[in-house]
Amino acid sequence: MSKIVDGLLYSESHEWVRIDGNIAIIGVSDFAQAEMGDITYVDMPSEGDELTKGEDFGALESVKASSELYAPVSGKVVACNKQVEDSPELINEDPYGSWIIKVEMSDSSELDSLLDSVSYEKIAA
């Protein structure tokens, strides 16, 4: 069974969100990384890019598949995790410690449409 962390928010497309003030820290869930297998490449946006909730912002590639990443919130990318870009396997090793991007949210009410850990567990079981 996949590990699901309380206190995070989740999208139905398996991204997780940790909130720090007006910043959304975004990564992929344990369920997503397990489904992908060994992640070999992370495609991510550039700092300064504008994201729109629900639209793709990058992708993960593994030996088994390629999977789009979808923005759980809208806003401006303020940081990209270069460690994950250089060593994609970090997502397999620690999906909740290996964030992909940080976004300055333009509309925090979008968080209301995300799932809490109990709700997410129902789709990631």
C-alpha cells in the first residue's frame, strides 16, 4: 500500500501540495512514483513561468512510462528542485521529501478542490 502523508493536499492526478504561506510546494505521491517505476527524467518548468490549475507543467519519465504532471494550483513558479532534475531517482527514494517545484499561488481558493489524505487514500489504494 502506498504511503500517504497527513497534512498534505493531493490532486486526483497524484501530485501532492504542502502549503507554506502563499507558496505551494509540489511533488508527486508515493502511489505515482510506484506506478511509474524507476524515474529516469523529470521535465519541469522554468522559474518565472505561469501555471494554470489543471494544465500540465512537466512530466516524469521512467523505464516503463511517461506521465504528465498537472498543476494543482495556479501561480508563478518561484523555485525548481535542481537536485531532483539532476537525480530523478530521489523521487523514488523519498517522494514526499523530493519536491519538484514551488509556486506562488495566484488564487488560494483553488486549494479547496484538492483532496485531504483520507479522501486521497480512497483513490490511491
